[in-house]
Amino acid sequence: MNQTTYMVMGADHHEYGPATAEHVREWIQQGRADGDSLVQVEGTKQWKPLRSLPEFADLTRTISPPPPPSPPTQAVDGPRPHYLATPGFVMGVLACFFCGSSVFAILGLVLSGISFAGINDRPDLYCGAKLAVAGLALSILALVLHVSRYHAVLP
């Protein structure tokens, strides 16, 4: 019985063979050849990738490696604004907008004061001190407007 033989082009660009199909299978299992290795079938002049030959297709299937694990996600890399700094600032703005509204001014003082204290206690975790100070300043201004307006009405 006449067996087909193969010439295999090695990674070093040397031709190896003639080798039987069994020898080529051994080379694949040993890692000496893979699906990208060029092979010439006996009696032909054309070099083809090993995976293109049906007799070696089962051994040269490329299995994609699993994707690398994604890095853990972090919501924030550094300090984030204190959660009460913006509401305190908004209350201060509303207090000024409504001509010294005492309700908004007091809320602005409380919220901005709490956020400013929290920022000072944990500067590694929170930022937004300027926003808290602006909320405090606007709330104080609104209270001054409210008190001055109230005293202007009194006899």
C-alpha cells in the first residue's frame, strides 16, 4: 500500500520530510507543527497551510483562547463631590433669588455646613469645598437680606 508523504516547512524555514501522515500528526502533537505550518503534498509543487488539508483538520483547529479578564471597574478614581454640597448651593441660590427667603436660607446653611464639615473630615473621599462655601455665603447673604427687610418694615 502506497502512503502519501508530505514535506513540512519548519519555523526555521527548513524543509522536513518526506514524512507520512502519522509522522506529521506526531509533529503537531509535539508542537513542532501547527495549522499555520506550510506543507507540500507528495507530487505537487504548491505549499499550503497544514490546516487546509482535510486529513489534519481535526488536529489543527485553532481554538481561540478565552479573552483576558477585564480589570475591576471603579466608579471613581479620586475624591468625589460631597453629596450635600450641590443641594446646599442650590438652596443658597434659591434663597437669594426669592429675596431672602428664610426657609431656603436655613436649608442652605444646614446642607452646606454639613457638606463642608464632611469634606474637611474626609478630604481623601470628598471634594467640593468651594461649592459648600459658596452655598454658605449665599445662604448667609439671603438671611442678611431677610433680616434687613424685616427690620425695615418694623416701626
